[in-house]
Amino acid sequence: MSPSTDPRAVPTVQLDNEMVRVTEWRFAPGASTGHHRHEYPYVVVPMTTGRLALTSAAGAASGDLVTGQAYFRPAGAEHDVKNANPYEFVFMEIELKALTPAPGGIR
């Protein structure tokens, strides 16, 4: 896939340990993540209602997300995600690094 010339979405990691990584993603209008592959299963929790456009090897698609309505995806997803709205779009991404508690309990 060719590199995108769109502005980049801004990730802010809020928590990163052996169990999970929680990242806030902020997309200006037209901003995108750039093509990437998800190493871990993940949950997305939209903080904004709106439309995101996806580009993957399967082609282009889009989806409407609603504030607070989470969804899950398995590891291995590969795509570029773009804000298709005329306003900022924000979501939280929770990557599930480990599905069982770490030795010594949760920290």
C-alpha cells in the first residue's frame, strides 16, 4: 500500500503494563493512523459519534461508531483508519496483551 499524505492521528498511551495497553486516539478531520497491524486482540470504545473510513487489503470500507458502544477485534487486523468527519473524532483502544492474571496478581 502506498504511504498516506493525510495528517496523522495522535495516540496518547494512558496505561501500558504486562496485561493491557490503553491508548487514546485523537483524529483531526481527515487524519489517519497510517497502515498498521494489530499485534494483540483489542477493544475500541468510541468517545465521539461519527464515521471512520478503513482501508485494508480487502479494500475500502467505512463504519459508523457511537459514543460508548464498544467493539472487539482479534489480533492480526491490518488497516489504515481515517476520520471521515468534519470534526475531531476520539476513541480509546484497549489492547489485551494477556488474558490471564500476571504472576503476583494485577498491578
